[in-house]
Amino acid sequence: MGPLSGFKVVELAGIGPGPMCAMLLADLGATVLRVDRLVPSELGLQRPLQYHLLMRNRPSIRLDLKNPEAVELVLKLTEKADALIEGFRPGVTERLGLGPTHCLQRNPKLVYGRMTGWGQEGPLRAVGGASITHLALQQTIDLSLISALGRFQDSQNSVGLFGEINATILPKAVVTAGIRYQQDRQDRSGELITPASSPLQFDRTFRAWLPKLSLAYDFTSTVRAGVLVQRAYNPGGTTLRFDIARPDNFEAETMWDYELFARARLGHAITASANLFYYDIHDAQRAKEIQIIGPAGFPVGFADMFNVPRARSYGLEAEVDWRPSNRLTSRFSLGLLDSRIDRSAPDYPEFSGNQFGRSPHLSAAAAIDWDPLPRFRLSAQVRHHTSYFTDDGNRAGTLVPPATIANARAEFRLRRITLFAYATNLFDKFAFVERDASFAVLEDPREVAAGIETRF
């Protein structure tokens, strides 16, 4: 019992002040229900709930708030609640259908609490911050096939400073501008112990300025489209060339990303999204497969890392969710892609004009879940891809043919027990994932099974 006994609160899970506020309300006697994400909102460190200070004294449920059924459930919870608290970025709950307008329509007496670093109102809403990470790794690598043992120490230190500002330039138009300064230090030392030892010593720092600019326009309350331009990069690094026993250094790669995007909710049953993108890549990090014959007579494969001055990739990503009823849900996705190495490095002329490895021109997938009875579910998934090359070399022997794979599952739930049966690769399609003149990786053959699952 406490001074807030009988007070009901719905908490939309977040980090920082939101969980702290919910914890204090629960400590004072309020009944707080936490609506968590399907994947917990942690900062990279997963902790059991009993050791998580801010999560005490309240139950939680996990929902996908991009699912209209989950949104409707939260709205029903607010009908009997006294307060709701959320700490998302400005505009997020409005896009989800859980903003103040939506909730107060269900419960005019609801207290709607929002916590953001820079507030919700005004033409300018800015955020800023810093990220600092350190990674240390000691490795001992068994390379028996080439009669060697690798011992390495890796240290990576990254610092990022970023800022972002949102400007409402028109009632339905928002401009977002941001900048990030990124610094990454790679420190790697060690040696490949062989009859002729191969030492490795690498210590370099990579820096980049990464701007971002986007414009989004709300044509209606359920349709948004816009344009995005941003720069990205990956730091360089090093590895070892086993064939020449020397370090194999590679430089940082940078990319300009140009996108047109659209998001729409069509009625209560259909949500759709699409991205049209073009990536302009400089000093792209690529790998050439090399094989040597070890002392035991077996081929040993590894990668020769290098940079290509110019490469590009463009295409379309689209997804449609159709939920005609509470018992039937489906999802359809389509990907169109064209990738090309426009200009290769002088020492690797054979890569010029080639496609990126494992990049089919078309990929598609469909999934459906149907509950014909309250405890009985049928599920099926189908995915398809056109042909693609296993690697950037685009050799004839590495071409993977088109394939279509289907899976199915049925389950019946009895409280803590679930009876299930499934079939993977339903039509037993013989299909490659990777292939070369000397090896191949295949899709798993058809597998049919039945079982019982229980949880405690």
C-alpha cells in the first residue's frame, strides 16, 4: 500500500527517465503495466529482470507496436488507466497511433506524460549526444592446415559525437538535419607462428564527418513520403596474407546514400512501405578468394582484402502487411537490386564491371499466419531469389541458379503445452547457397518433424 494505491499507469517502454518515473510511481503504490518491445530496449547489455533496478515492482507485456492489433490493445488499456507515460522521440507515438489525440479520445481523463530531452513543441526540436566504445580481444587461432598457430591482441576504440535537429517548415513537412563526427582507432598486434614467423603490428586511427539531411511530408495522417541523403563509412583495418606471410591492410570505405521513401496505412488492414535507394561507394572494401595447398595436401581458403575506388548499388525495397482479421495475417516483401564495381584497383583489374557477390537482382518473400480455431495456428513462408554470383569475381562456376523455398508449420496450444508439426524446404528443392569449382553450400533438404513444447 502507498499514497498512489489504486492509481493505474501504462508505461511505454524506453530508456532513461521513463523507466525511472515508472519505478517511482510503482514504489509509491501505483499499479504500473510496462508495454515492452519484442526485443528489450537495452543499451547492448542484457540483464535478468531480478538484477534490473529500474524494472522492479511492475509486470510487463511484449507487443509489436507496428502491429495494429497491438496498438488497439494499448488503447484499450488506456481506457481504464489514470495515466500513460512515454519517452520516445517527438512524433513517434503519433505515427504509431498512440499519441495524445488517439488516447484521449478513448479516455478524456487520461494524464498523458511525455519525457524528451528537448521537448515536443516548437518549430525546432534538437537532440545531441556522444557514444564511446572500447573492445579488447585476445585470439588464439588454430591453423593446423597450414601448420601454424595465430596469436593476436585486438583493441578498438571508437568515439562518436552527433547532433540532430528537426524543423517543421510547413504544417505537414519536417526537415531533419544532422551531423556525426566518428573516430575509430584499430590496434592489432600478434604473429602467425610458423617455421618462419609472421609478425603483425597495426595501429591506425580513422576519422570521418557524416552529415544527414531528410525531408518528410505527411500527405494525410496515414501517408508519409520523403527524401533522405546521408553519408556513412566503415573504418579500415588489417589481416594476414597466409600465402606471402605479410599484413594485408585495407583503407576505410565511405558511401553516400540517396533515398526516396514512403510509408502508408491503408484502412485498418493494410500497411505498406517502400524505399528507392542509390548508394555511391568510394574505396569499397572487397575480398578476393585465395587458395593455397597446405603441408598436408589440402586446399586452404582465405581472403585477400582490398579497396576498389568506385562502386554503386541501387534498387527498391517494398513491404506490405495485410491483416484482414484477428485470425489472419500476411506479409509480402520484394527487393530489386543492381550492384556494380565501376572501377577496380590497379592490381585487381578483373573485378571492374562485376556485380557484388551474393546480390540477386530480385528477391521476394511471402508469409501467412492463420488461426482457424482459437488455439490452432497454420503458418507458411515462401522465399524466392533470382541467380547471383557467390563472390565479386563473377566466375562462371560461382553462379547460383534461381530458387524458391517453402516452409510450413502447424501448432495447437494447450495452456503451457504446444503440439506442433513442421516441414522445411517443403518441396525438397535442390538449391545452392554458394558454389565454386571445389565446393558448394546447399539449402537444407526437406525436413518433416512433429513435437511437443512446454514452458515453465
